[in-house]
Amino acid sequence: MSGQTAAAAAATAVAAACTVIAARRALAPSPRRPAFVAWTIGFALFTIAAAALWLGAANGWTDGPFRVYYLTGGILVVAYLAVGELLLVLPGRTVTRVESRPDDADVVYATVANFGNRHVFRSTDGGSTWIDIDGGGLPDAPVHCVTIPAAHPERVYICGDAGVFVSDDQGASWANLTSNLPNVIVVDLVYHETDHLLTAATYGRSIWRLQVD
């Protein structure tokens, strides 16, 4: 057994053990239960990623194991572990969306609902710590979605009860993109990389599109 294969096997065993521990905590009554549920899913995904790495190291990489490893270990794990951290940092708050930066999975953005609190947070260490990038520059209203263009990874689009907003500097400042949208909740955003179109889904007033660069 090569060193890489042995390391992958050990990582699989450790991740599986962490999954079991988190699952036991998630099943126990506790104010932290939602966080442990998110961590259980995250550790389970990490176990799958480690197993795919083990398989690839032992038998040679093919498209199947690589795709499983990349999807679970490189993308989904970060999101679920980040949600777990947020649920501890923001007790009583509803986390509505978590999105990682396309060119750096350690940079993660999260949006939060409710009133009377900040609504957009960023982590630069995969969700271990978070900073408020709302900064009071956004309306005190729930935010439902965040999306980041691959071509402009420093740009952040968000939407919520107060409309659509954009930051070109990773949340240091915000501009209102609501424009002629109807005065309704915007529940989702999709950025179309090829056409440079931002599509906004509203609550009860159809789908709207905006040409952006």
C-alpha cells in the first residue's frame, strides 16, 4: 500500500468516526442540534470524498472517482461545515444560502434572514470564522440568495425582501440594482456566465433579467 493510499484510508476512517460522533450529537436534544445536523452531513460528504481519494490512489484515477472527490470534497463539504459554524455564530437566525467563491473554495459567503441583524457574512478560512460584510449598508430585511460570477469572483450579487444589490469589492460597499423590479420579494438569483445575464425570481411577479458585464 502506497503512502497516498494509506493516508486516504486513514482519512476515510477518521471522517467516518467524526460523522458518527456528529450524528449522535445531532440526535440528542440541544440548542446546538441544527449545527450538528449540518456537521453530520458535512462529515458524511468528507467521508465519501476520502473514500473516492482512496479508490483513486489505489486503482488509478478515472472520471467517476475524480468527480465524486471534487464535488463532495471540494464543494459540498465546505458549504455544510460552514452552515454548521454559522448556526453556532448566529443562534436564532435563519441561514438562507451559502456560496463559495468559484476560484477559492475557502472564501465562503452566507446570507441570513430575519430582522434586526446583519444579513451577509464572509469567511476566508472555509467557514471557521466569519465577518459581517453587511456593515449596515444594506436594508434591515431578509436576504435570500448570494451568487458570485466565475468571471468576476470579487463581485457579489445578493437578493432579498428589499430587492437586488451588488458589491464589486467582496462586500466592502454595496450598490442597489433593484431598478425597475416590482416592489416584491426577490427569492433567487442566477448568473448566466455565457450571456452575462442576471436572472431574478420574484415572489408572485415572475422572472426578470438584467444584462451585466
